[in-house]
Amino acid sequence: MDFWLKFLPLIIYILLIILLVVGIILGIKTIITMSKVETVVDNVNKKVESLNSIFNIIDFTTDRITNMADKVVDFLANLFMKIWPKKRIKEEDENGKEE
């Protein structure tokens, strides 16, 4: 029994030292990986910012095309609204007279 009281704490201390060393190694590898990821993210950020002007041009042209399409649709809608109500009034008058 005396053997186990001296041997088990020694085993526990050795395992704790191994766990501490593994934790330190994993921490260092994590720091190295995070620095690499940071450089990749910075490069991607620079490339996206360089494309920002192209996206602005695309956005501007889409807005213009949308505005032109809206004007054409409004013009056609107004044109049809001018034509259709006259016929509807005539149909209502005809229906009213027939009753």
C-alpha cells in the first residue's frame, strides 16, 4: 500500500506535465495558424476593395436601367389607363340602359 501512495502521485504529476506541454504546443500552433489566417483575410480584403469600384459601376448602371424601365412601364400604364376607362364607362352605360 505504501508503494501506491508514492507511485500514483508521481504518475499523476508526469501526466499533468505532459498535458501542460501538449497544451502549450497546441496554443503556439493556434497562434501561428491565426496569424496565417489573418494575412489571408487581409489579402482578400484588399482584393475586394479593389473590386469595389466595379461593383459601384454595376450598381449605378442597374439603377439607371431600373429607372428607365419604371418610366416606360409608367408611360404604358398611363396610356392604357387613358384608353380603358372610356370603354368601361360606355359598357356601364350600356348595361345600365339594358336593365
